[in-house]
Amino acid sequence: MQKIKSLMARQGLKSPQESMADLSPVENLRIPSKEELRELREQPIDPQAEQEIIDSIEEVYFSNDSFDMVQHELEKLPPELNLQELEEYRDKLKRQQAAVSKKVADLILEKQPAYVKELERVTALQTNLQLAAVICTNARRQLSVSKEGFTEASLGLLANQRRRQLLTGLLKSLRTIKTLQRTDVRLSEMLEEEDYPGAIQLCLECQKAASTFKHYSCISELNSKLQDTLEQIEEQLDVALSKTCKNFDVSHYTKVQLAYTLLGKTQTAMDQLHMHFTQAIHNTVFQVVLGYVELCAGNADTKFQKMQYKDLCTHITLDSYIPCLTDLCKALWEVMLSYHRTMQWHEERDKLEAAPAPDGAAATGSDESVVDRSYVKKKLEHGLTRIWQDVQLKVKAYILGTDMSNFKYDDFIVVLDVISRLMQVGEEFCGSKSEVLQESIKRQSVNYFKNYHRARLEELRMFLENETWELCPVKSNFNIAQLHEFKFMGQCRSPSVSPSRQAASSSSPAQEELSLFQQYLQEGNPFEMHAENKEEETEDVLASNGYESDELEKSVYQDYDSDSDVPEELKQDYVDEQTGDAPLKSVSRETIRSKKKSDYNLNKTNAPILTNTTLNVIRLVGKYMQMMNILKPIAFDVIHCVSQLFDYYLYAVYTFFGRNDMYESSGLGLISSRLRTTLNRIQESLIDMEASGENAGVHGPAEDRKEKVPSPHLSQLVVLTNSGTLYGLAQRVVATESLVFLAEQFESLQSHLDTMMPAAKKPFLQQFYSQTVSTASELRKPIYWIVAAKAIDYEQMLLMMTGVKWDIREIMSQHNVYVDALLKEFEQFNKRLGDVSRHVRIPLPVSNVLWEHCIRLANRTLVEGYANVKKCSNEGRALMQLDFQQFLMKLEKLTDLRPIPDKEFVETYIKAYYLTENDMEQFIKNHREYSMKQLANLVNVCLGSHINKKARQKLLAAIDDIDRPKR
């Protein structure tokens, strides 16, 4: 390209750019010089040859304008230069150059006319452009004049109108933005009014409006502010949700739920609600306990607020324990009631949403709404158990935080009652059996009951040792159901009755009791009744001066068992809580009626015979049963302790009035094997013989001794050696019959105790009744035998009998004087018995036992007197029969006891005198009730009359054979 340009320059030609810059209309063409033309003419004219020369040029020369030909040719030179070759090569290059130059020149000459023509067109165009410039200048000048004259004013009006429209739209937008800016004030007002749904609705609408004006820079800040406000609303909504945990309000909760629905966070709300309930339980119990601890601590510097709840519970004082427990349960009730009402709200809402719409179409919500309702229902149902578990754990920590072993009984019963009511709440709340609460209260109860029972046994020992065995005057219609301690048995609905038994006690659906949540749904608290009912009606069981009324003293003999003023349910010993029926065996009334025939009911009504100590034991049994009724898991421990109360009372009565070494020698079998076994068992299991000073050499384990009680000692004020009082018969009657009365009360309670006893332990209860309670009346024999043995002078009668001659030869018609003496003793005994009955009513069974003992002893004394006879004839034997018949005839006028005890014992012995040798041997073998001395005397007396010496030896040997095993 450079070569072409240099050739054009030599020929005087200009490039098109240079030509355009020249405005001259005519350009003088430059003519090549002669030398150039000559040189061109000298070149070969053969086009083919010329073309071959051009083709022979190396390709590299056509490659690039920046190609350095000199450098290229120099690099091609061989290392050894040859001048001739160089010249030849130079000539070749020259020929090639000349061919190219000629070719270029030919091309230029060929295109020159077209070039000139084009150049002329360019010149014409330049002229036209200059003319157009003049026209434009004139047009602009004239347009300027028009603008000033008309167009500027009209277009200005149009522009202003358009601007006005834009500004109107802008003003509207600004007003909307201003309203959005001011919504925070309205939102604050709504939040103060607790209109959460309205606030959220407004906030969401504002956010939607703000998105419309997001092209304004101020809106981005407003959007951020609205988002912060929405988060603030959610926080306040969460606080509002937490308030429903303690005091549920339907309208308030409805607002909160609607607000969460608008936010689309129904499930989140339910999760938060359960967290709040858990927190509410913790905060509530902590604040209640903290309040009492700080109140009792006074100005102590201890930082209780930083303590854990479990540690805080250990600082509760005994005085504040029950009020704090009650307030604790009240507060927890409020939380559980709120949860219950929350569930009710959701159930009612689900029913409304599931109900068909007014137009008949089913009001089915979206799938999301159905999922939300299902989630909420499951969450609430699961939450029941979780919340009750939290409540149990909090109350458990409180229960176990204090040692209750030193509590008063009434206070401990209140604690059990409150916990029982709480367990009832738990059963109604979620169907729970409250195992956590049961276990904790069982631990405390066992601990408390051991100490309490130990103290009561010691107290009972003290009562027994100070008891003068005077009659405690009670009304004739006295029944244990009238005692405060047994009121719980007659109540159809009591806090101490478990929910399951309350349900069972409902006789019909119409009488079915409302649940606690139904009773106290709107107001009240199930734990408030303890304070209200603490002072119940007083008892009215004691008679005045031994009589129910001075005015009724006479009429009381005629109708001493009138109980028309007593409610029907109290006429029963107790009412079965499960069936509502009285037990088949109603002891008190029937016993009173049976005692109506008593010979010695001279001056008193047939009121039960009992002492203050008996009444105290009965009250203790009632208290024990209350505890057992409330707390079923320790029922066996309680019944075992109840049995120990009876055992100790029975043992005390026996040791005071019935222990005598002459029992066995009497041969009367006064103590049955069952009674002896019972007394031995009581002595081994309950009586601390070492502390009593007996068996001092025997040292039992300390742990065993801890469970035992020293044997009681009879009060020195009780005199049992005075013959004028029949050796303390009044005290003996009061003691023995009070024990029998106590046994009767135990019998009446058996079915009630049986229902509370665990199935595996029922044999213990049955054994206690069959081997211990039923033996109470058997103590009458040994106790009254001592009176019978001393009341009549049997020794004097024996002495009188020794002075009688029995070997007479004629039949006598007059009985011996010793019979009259004996009958006189019986008359004296009867009189003294009447004297005693003026102070203490002697029941018919007691008088029968006394007479039976006296008659038995008298008959045995007669046999003993007859056995002392050295010589006796047939007439003498007839006299014996006469004496005995006289004795029986007179005796039957003194007593109504039939048949006369041991009548055959005497008659058989008298008639044995007439037996032959063989019959006598058989008699000896069959009648072992007679002593060896009596049998031997019978054989010796018969010697000579109808038994020879050989037969005598044989019979004495038979007697010795009978006696040998005994030795």
C-alpha cells in the first residue's frame, strides 16, 4: 500500500481525503515526466510475461505493510557472497519492481476518468451544502420570531397542566405516606386497648400500601418501621397470651387467637402457650412459697430469691406449712382451670367450624386450617399430662421439703385432705392416678404415722396407768358415728373420698355429682372449703350426771333406748360408702336391746359401758381410719397399728384384772387356747418386757424394742382387795365390758376396713378378727373368776363338811348345816352384787358369768368335801344327795341361770359310790375331770362295802396309770 501511495505522489495524485479538503472546483491533473514514461515504455509489453514476473514475486511481499524488504533480502543472503549471483538477483528484483510499477500505473490510468467525474460530484455537493446552511440560518431566525410571538405561551400552558396532574398524584401519594407515617400512634392505641387483631390487620394493610409506594426513598424506612412494629405487636401478643395461663378470659383469649390466626402462626401460638403454662406453674409456686418464707424469716439477710425452688421449700416453718400448701394448691388450681377452659374454648370453636353453614353447604376451611386445628387438639391433649406432671413435681418438692413427723394429727389430716383433693383434681384433669403425689405423700405418711403411733401407744399406756376404771357417762343411744372422728364415714361427698369412690357412690345418674371443674368453673376454689369447714358441729354424746336429763330420769327406765331424735344414718354403726347400705350386723342397738333383761340394771339405763380411755381408743381408731381412707397405699400399716391399739388395751385389761396363777389349778379351763395364744403373741410382739422389769436377763435388739411398749401398771387408786366392793367388781366390770364394747365397735368396722385392705393383706385382717377381737368376751371368765373365788368362803364350807358324819345307818330327812351356810354366802353375794349394780350397770352376760363361776366353785368344793370323807355308808351317800338337792332348790330362787353349771359333776360323783368294780374302772377311765385324790378317795370309801382289797389295788393302779402321763 505504501508503494502505491508513493507512486501516486510521484504522479501528483491526491488521496480522496485530501481531495475533499480542497474546495477548488477545478483541479489541474499532473502529467508524468518523460523519464518516467520512457522507463515505463522500456518495460516488456507482453502482458503474459509481465504477469509471470508479478507471479514470481514472493508471497511475503504481499503480506503486511510493515514488512521490511531490506531486512528480508539481507537475511536471505548466503554466508558466502557471490557478486555475479548478487547482481543477477538484483536485476531480478528490479524487473519485478518495474512490472509492479507498470501494472499500477496502468490501473491508475484506467480509473482516472471515473475519478475526475466523482471529484466533480463532490464539488457540486459542497456547493449545495453551503446553500442549505444559508436556508437553515434563515429558518432559525424566523422560528425564533414565531416562538416569541405565539408557540411559547401555548406550550407553557400545556406543560403547566401536565405538571399539575403529576403534582396532584404526588400529593395523594404524600397524603397516603403521611397517613402511613402516623399509623404508629393508632397502633399504640389499639395495643393499649388490647385490640390485637385490629392492630395486626392495620399493620398488614400498611405494609401492603407501603409496597405500592416503594419507589419513594422514605418508604424503605417506613417499611422497616412497620416490620419493627409488627414484631413489637407479636411480643405484646405473647405477653397477652401468657396472661391467660392464670386468669382465663374468653374475650381476651378470642382476641389473641384471632390475632395469631391473622399472623398465620396458630401452631406457634400453641407452642408458646404451653411454654407459658410451664413457666406460670414455676413462677406461681415459687412466688407463693417465697412469700411465706420471707414472711416467716422476718428481717433475715438470707437471699431467698436466688434459691432454687426445692431448697426454698425446706425453709417453710411448721406454722405456715398448711396455709402455704393451701395457697399453693389454690394457685395451681387457677392454672389448671385456665388450661381446662382453654381446651373448652378450642373444642367449642372446632364444633362451630365443623358445623354446616346456614345455606346448607359444609363450612369446610382450608387444608391449612384443618391441619392447624388437628395440631392444636393433639398439642392440648398432650399438654394435659405434661402440665399435671409439672404440678405433681412442684407439690412433691414442697411435701418432701418439710419433716412432718411432729405435726399435730388434725394438721396432718388437713395436709392429706388437701393432697387428696389435689389428686382428685388430677384425675378429673387428665385421668392420672397421681403416682408421684401418692409416692411422696406415702413416704411422709409412713414416717409421720410411725412417730404418731408410737406417741399414741405411749399416751395410751399413760391413760391406762392413770385410769381409775370409772364409768364414762354417755347417752343411751351413743354410737361411734356420732363422734367427730367418724363423721367422714357418713359423708356421701368428702374431700377425703377418692374420685373413683365418689363416682361409685352415685346411686343414679340423676344424682351424679358435678366434677370439680364444673363446680368451680366460674368462681370459687375447691381448696377453700378446708378453712370454712374446719369448725364443724360439736359432739353431743355425754350424759348429764350419768343421766341424759334429770327430768327424764324416770322415763329413761321405760324407754332407755329411744333414739327418735337421732338421724337415721347415725343409728347405723356406719354407712357403707360404696353401697350406701348399713352393714348386716348393727351391733350397738341390738346389743342394747339384748342387755335389757339384765338382773342388775337397777338404776341406770342400758347405756354402753366404757371409760375415758375406751373413748380415747375409739377416737384414735377413727383418726387412723381417716388417714387410711385418704391414703390407701398405707392402709395395711394403719390397720396393723389399729390392731396394736386393740391388742394393748386387751393386754392391759388382762394384766390388770385377769392375771392369776390359780387358773390352771382350778381345772376350769378359764383361758382358752386361742386366748392364751393371743396373749402370748401380744406379749412377744408388742410388750417390752425388759422395760417392764420382767425377764430382765433377756435383751432384744434395739430396733425391736423401739417398736414395743412397756407393760402398763394398774393405778394405785384402784383397789381390788376390798371384799366390800366385791374385790373391785365395779372396776372389773367397767374394764372388761369396755373391752367388749370396743370389740363390738371393731366388729362393726370390719367390712369397712376390709374394703380398704389390699387383697394380699386381707388374711391378716381376718386373722386379727378371728383370733383377737373375738376373744375379748373370753376375758370375762378369768377376770370374774377372781371375784367369784374370793366372794364366797369355800374354805369355811370345807371345814364345816369335815365335821359331818357320813357313815350313818339311817336315812336322814334334814339336810346338813353347811348347805345353809353356803346358801347364806350366796345370798350375801347376791346382795353385794345388787349394791355394785347401783354404781355400775352389770349386764346379763356378766352376772351369768359371775353366778356360773360361783356355782362351779361351790360344786367343786362340794365334790372336794365329799372326797375328803374317810367313811361313808349308803345312807351317807343319800344324805349327800339330799344336801345337794336342797342347795340346788334354794339356789334356783337366787339366780335365773339355767341349767345350773356343774350339776352333773356333783351328782355323778355321788352316784359313783354305787358302781361295781368293772363299772368303777370304766368310770375312772371316762371321767378324767375329777382329780386323782377324788378318784382314789372314791375307791377307798367303797372298800369293804362292794369292793375288795384286790379290786381296790387294781383300781388304784388304773388311777395311777391315768396320772402318770401328766407327771
